[in-house]
Amino acid sequence: MRALKSGEFELANDILDKAIESNPNDAVLYRSKAIALMFAGRDPEAKACMDQSLSIDENDQLSQCLAEILDDVASGKRPRPKSMKEI
């Protein structure tokens, strides 16, 4: 998603909200929104989206890994990434 890659996290969230409205059972959309929210410093909302992603597809290893990263960022164990390359 171009908005996410260019650091336009609020725009990315708006786009993802619309996509989720149309596809509420798409775990990847929730995972992408969680990443955008994490980048924006909105950790509680990011955690809720990641939890939703995992509730849809609990075996998604990428979401499991990103959930751990999000927990580490939220707890201060890891610096907040500013891009996908930093994850």
C-alpha cells in the first residue's frame, strides 16, 4: 500500500477502514491496519486490529510474529519502527 510505505499512516488507516468494511473477514487487512496504527503510535488500537487478524486466522505466522513485535514496541522493549524495513 503506497500510503503506508510513504509514511501517510492516517491515510493508510482510512483506506484500510474502507477495505475492511467491504471485506470484514480478511485477516491481512486487519494486520495491515495494525502495522499502520503501530507506526502512528496508536498501540492499543493496533493491538485490537492484530487480535482481530489472529481471530480470523490464528495460524498466520506473520501475524503471530508481528503481534510479538507490537507487544515489544508497546512495552518499550523495542524501539518503534518507522517503516517496514525497520520491522
